[in-house]
Amino acid sequence: MDGWFIPGAGNKTIIIVHGGFQNRLDDNVDTLDLTKSLVADGYNVLLFDLRGRGESQGTGINILTNEDDIGGAMDYLNSRGISTGDIGIIGFCSGAASTAIFASQENIGAVVLDGCFASVETMVNRQASERHIPTFLVDSFIPGLKITVKLFYGAVPQDPINVVAEINCPVFFIHEQDDNLTTTQETDELFAAAKNPADELWEIPNALHSEGYKSDPVDYVNKVNAFFSTELTGP
């Protein structure tokens, strides 16, 4: 994988996981300016391309390979002497879903899930609707997709709603009010399913999918910083 490690003033470190059709320079999120803001607040930031995106080699299958890529990012930070409790992840869209799945299986300090969908099926249906593809065609396609993935890759895609309760670390759920790909109800369901008293939920008014930072950079960074500064253990 290819990426940048940008050092800050302390040892708390944030991994940014971009969405499925993006790369580390995600214009929807404005990951570059978000990185600058986090570094200014003292965080180290690892901004990298998932497999098969941007400058990273290989062929990425978002629903299966992203968690391994996030694990590789964690291993890299651990090799630099950064402990797991000092590491947080911010995931966007499918990157948020992959972060949720990863965090349900591995230890991590804390995570921010921005625009996380509840299930693969609901996300695919909304993506199809955006492209004016009839729902009945998508509904007939999903079971075959799951079977094909299992046959060729030996795994079945997991839905965040089914694993979020297994995340041991605190989770900050972020939903943009005008998000056309996820709903307030989905985010509320994820928050309720997590059942962690340390979790937080924030809906950003008048913001589009994954564009909460662009909508109000100062408030976004202040809230994310308040969450990570409390939940991550490093200085």
C-alpha cells in the first residue's frame, strides 16, 4: 500500500480510511485539509490508498480486502512504536463500514464512522437508485453476488449492523443530514446496536454524504478532537 505518514506533536495517531470510489485524496471529504487540521491539533495522521486505489498496487475488493488493508496500516504504525491504544481510525462511507468490521475483530483505541451504512444491500440499492436502476434488478442481483463472492473468495460480505455490537472501543457515529446514501434511521440503528455507553452520535445539519468536514471544518475537527483526545491513551 502507498500512503503518507504525517507526524504531529504527540503520539496519538489517526488512520483515515477513504470511501470505495475514492483514494487518499478524497475530494468529497477533503481528506488533505482534514489531515492538516488534525496534525495542527497534535495528531500524527496516516493517509493511505486502499488496495487498487490511487497509487496502491493490486486489485481491491472493497467488501473483502479493506479490513486487511486497515490491518496493514495498523501493523505499520505498531512497527513505528505506536501502541494500539494510541491509534484511532476515521472511516468514510464504505471505509466506515470496513472500519466497523475491522474494529469488531481487532483491538483499536477508538473509531469515527462517518456515513456508515447498515448493510451492503441497502447501500447497493441506494447507489442503484442514484443511477436510476430499478430496485427489482438489484434485489435479484444481491443473492448471486454473495454466492459468487463466497465461491471465489471463501467469504461472505459482512454488514456493519451485525457486527457493531462486537466493537469494544468507543465509536463516534457521524451522519450528514442531507446524506442521500445513508439515513438518520440507519445511523440511529447502528448507534443503538453498539450499546457502548462511551459511544457518541452527531448529525451534521445541511451537509451531504461524507461532506461534514467541508460543511463546517472547525466544528467537525473540534468534535472529532474532543472524542479522540478523551478516548485515545497516548500523550
